[in-house]
Amino acid sequence: MIDLPTSSIGKKIKMLRLEKRMTQKELCEDICSQAEISKIENGRNIPTIDLLQQISRKLRIPISLFFADEQVSQKLNEIDQKMLRHFREKTYGEMSAELVQYSNSTTIFEIRIFIHYYQVLLEYERGNIDFR
């Protein structure tokens, strides 16, 4: 079973609905009840994939938009935890190799910037950056 980030999906639905100047009643028309939309937006109900598809069609957005930020956030957190561990343990060789591996395996801009940040910190820690 997929663990959906329900509160963030609900917040995104609400944000997108408001951006498109839609009421809950307009969004739920021919999909579900207004109460259901309200519960989803407030994080009290978990939308099904079918319901998310219908909502995304009504909002005219790709369904992947509901998951993108959560996936990026989880990946950034994973990288951050690993790099902080490398700094604490001073395992810079392993850190450098992992950063190259991450860099080669992603095209997501936010993750690439985050990787570059750690690459600069690593070079600074190794004494390879001269501020003169």
C-alpha cells in the first residue's frame, strides 16, 4: 500500500483550487461531495488514486504534481542525513563518491543544487578553497 502524504496533498489541492478561483462545490461537482473535498483539504481524509485523478483532471494539472514536492523533500532529507553523518565521521572519500553518484543519478534542480552545496562544503573542509 502506498503511504500518501495526506496533509500536503490536501494543502496542494486547496492551494491549486484557490489559484484557479474555484469553490469546493465547483471542484467536487460530478466527483464527490463537498464535505469529502473539505476533509481532504484539511488532512482528515485520504484521497484514493482514482479521486486524485479526477481532481487533477478538474484542476487541469498532472497527478504527479501532488507527489513531486514530497518526493524531493524526502530525497533531500535522505541526502542531508547521509552527508551530515559523513561530516561527523570525517569519511570524506565516501562522501565525495556518494555526491558524485547522487549528481549523476538525478535531473531534479533542487537536488542538484543541494548536492553542489555539499560539494562546496566538502572542498572547504578539505582545505581546497582559498578565500584570498
